[in-house]
Amino acid sequence: MRAKSPRFGSAAAPALASAALLAACAGTPAALRPEAARPADLAGYLDEATLVRLADAVPPPPAPGSAEDQDDKARSARFAALEDTDRWLLATAHAELRPPLALQHFDCALNARLDPAAVPQLTRLMQRLFHDADSAAERVKARAHRPRPVGDDLQRNACQRLTEAGRRSPSYPSGSSTVGAVYGEAFAAIDPPHAEAARRMSDELGRSRLVCGMHYPRDVAAGDALGRAVFRAAVAQPAFQADLIAARAELAAVQATGARNPGCLAETRALATPLP
């Protein structure tokens, strides 16, 4: 099943520019491409026992046909109205959540241009957090298969290209929301003056999965809660604290250059789109 190509009109041009500037490619999320999920030689901060404990603490998804399930499906259906809007196009960029490309989603929130070449230690920190967040989310998905909105409705368009297996892959919890929440909390710790803006952007990464029809609202909420739990566990690790010092220094140096992402105005306009 192939997603329909967006129709790019003049109103969509700002967000199209934003999508191109904020992420070099927008593709299937890492959880759907396990071969590209993480560098093979880079472990996370958390051990197996901690990841299992965090995953086991996540409640099960709504039972099929329950009031919660029906509510999720009704809310999700309303997001289909955003197809081909500026917010839809921004969501195509947000589909890429692997470091280093995903770090650029936070450029505007941090008043920085996160060129991967300039922030290798920050990138490494985020790669390790990605490993932990993705691992925890995948453990939950393995025990309870909830179909995605685009899997329940095969006529619904995703804002990214999907294989048939990707369309039918598990939706709960949202791995993208888990990763996004970890990033938001990490950037809040790295740059406290911009903590609120960093967390807002992590919320927008989760909302993008609703816009895309890739997750239901409760999938995103569960992923967000899991991501924050993963971060709380990671921040207690001495290795994270050491990496945090290096990441702060790199970010401060990048901010001091005055370089900014030229797509920020387009991003602001796209994020102003009213959500259903």
C-alpha cells in the first residue's frame, strides 16, 4: 500500500521549505527499520533489567471495542482533515527521529543550528538515549499488538512511505513519542533556559504521529510517559552525567556562533495550524 503523494500548493510552501531544512530525509521511523535503528557499537545508558522494568510498568493498550478504543479512533479520524496542510508537511519531517538528523527538530526551540559536525558529543548522548527509548518501546509492543490507524483503515494515507509490514506493525506505545519525550527531557537538562521550548517541541513530535495517522492518541500518551521514565532512569547513570557536561559545552559553543535555522519561521507557521 503506497501513501498518496501530497499536493503542494502555495499555502504549503513554507512548511515544505521547513521540512527540507529541518530534516534531510523523512522516512519510516527507526522502529520500522530495525537494520537502521542505531549504530551497532553504541549501547544505551540502561541495562537489560532496567529496560524490562520500565517496559513492564506500561499499562496495556485499550481493549478492542472498549470505550477508550472507540474514543481513540474517533479522535484519530479527525486528524485526517489535516492531510496536505502545512502541519502535515512538517509531520513528514518529524517522521525521522534518528540522530543526528532528528536533533534539527530542536533547532528553533534552542536558538541554535545543530550541525552534527559541530556537536559530536551531544549527538552521541542522544544516540544512546535513542537506544534506550527504542528498546523500551519495542519491548512493550512485543507483548500487545494494537493496530495503527493506517492499519485499521487501509484507505487512510500516511505522511510517509510504508511497506505493508510497516502499515500493519504495532502502534502501542508510540516509539516515536517515546524517543521524542526523551529528547525533550534531555535538551531541557542540557539547556535549562530553553527547557519549556524543548518540551513543547517534544510534544509536537508526538502530535505529528497523530497527524500522520501512525498512532492513536493513547499510543502517543503512553509513549510520552515511557520516554520520561526512560530519561529519569538514564539521568541517574554516571555515564550520562559525564556526557551531559560535554553536551552542554558543545551546545553553548554552537549557540554563541549566532547560527540559526532558516526554517524557523516556516515551522512556527506550521505549528500554528489548529488541531482537531
